[in-house]
Amino acid sequence: MKAPAAQVRVEQLPDNAPHILVVDDDQKIRDLLARFLLGGGYRVTQAADAATARSYMRGLAFDLVLLDVMMPGESGLSLARDLKAARPVPIMMLTALANPEDRIAGLETGVDDYLTKPFEPRELLLRIKIILRRGQHGTQAQNDEVRMGPCVFSITRGELKRDEETIKLTERERDLLRLLANRIGVPVARHELSSDDSTGSERAIDVVVNRLRRKIEDDPSNPVYLQTARGKGYVLYTD
């Protein structure tokens, strides 16, 4: 069945601009997201439900799907699970459900990120940028320096700077950050991180990660760059 024309908005941007599918049953939220994304230089197509999203994906290629969890008919979790099984499209889930169990359920479907409403537009755009760059640059750090917002880490020197100010790192923090920076976007298991004598036990890894987040992240309790990979370990994303 052909979707109503009002559901489709592929804006006039360069053909090589990333194309994002926004799936949400709330028209106001879809329009708000479209404005944020257009301002960030992304082309946008809107869908009000999972069935409409599926019909668009049969004829269009998308670089990323922004997907609401709670929708009438098929849920976002069900759609995300099917999409991940059928194609390698990145998915970010958006939801008003803030319980840790709900977040874990979303991540267990294999989605790339999970953001709770309400959210800051800048954070949304940053997370999208990280996901798309992860796909472009692969799994290895391409340069000696990796950038995380205002922070820059030199892998060779083991030096972390924030806005040109050198941030003091312990030996354990430096070694762990260097290991993660050499495997951008790839989850690294705790036991692997702790296999080096310099990083200590698996439990000690959690302590080191929390200290690093306080030095790197704007909001350590909701990390953007140094994230927990549920059931796997930790993963570092960069700009």
C-alpha cells in the first residue's frame, strides 16, 4: 500500500548527504527530529509506523534509522530486530522509557545506540555523527591522534589534552585508553583489557574506566565516547 505523501520528506540536500529514516508515530516529534537533522546536513524521510518504514526500505537506501520503541502495531524493538537480521543498517532507538531494563532490552536487539527522551539536539547529532563515522573509518584508529569532543589523545605519546590543556593520566588510564584507541568502535572484553599486567583485574578495569570518563566526558554518567558494550566490555568512539 502506498504511504500518504505527507509521511515522506526527502529534503533537497546534496545526493551524497547521509539519508536518515525517522520512524515515530508522533507527527510533532518526527517534524522536530527532521528540523534537527536538516540543520545537521542530513536528508530525512519520515515514517509513522513500522509497516511504512518497511515499505520505504524496500525502495530506498538509508544510512541510519532513528526508531521509536513504543508505536501502535509492530513495536520498534521488533522492527529493529528484523532489520538487524536482514541488513547492516545502523539503528538508533529513541524512547521515553528510562528504566535500565528497557535500555538493555533495546541494546540486546543489536541496535547501535539508544537515546532517552527528552534529549539535547546537540547530543543526538553527535551520536549520529559517531555512528556514521564508525562505518566510514572501520575498526582501527587511522591516525596517531584521536578526538573526543574537546579532548585529543595521542596514541604514541599517551598524552590526553582538553582544549590544549594537558590532562594528567595514570599509567593504567593511559594504557587502557591506548588499547581502546587502537580499536575504535570495537568492543573490548574486560578480561582482554585486564590481561595486561599494567591494567590489573577485571574489577579494577571498571574503576579505571570511571576515572577516564570523568576526564573525557561532559556527562560521565551518560557517556558518549567511552561506552559500555553490554555483555562484552567497553568500546571507544571518536569524532
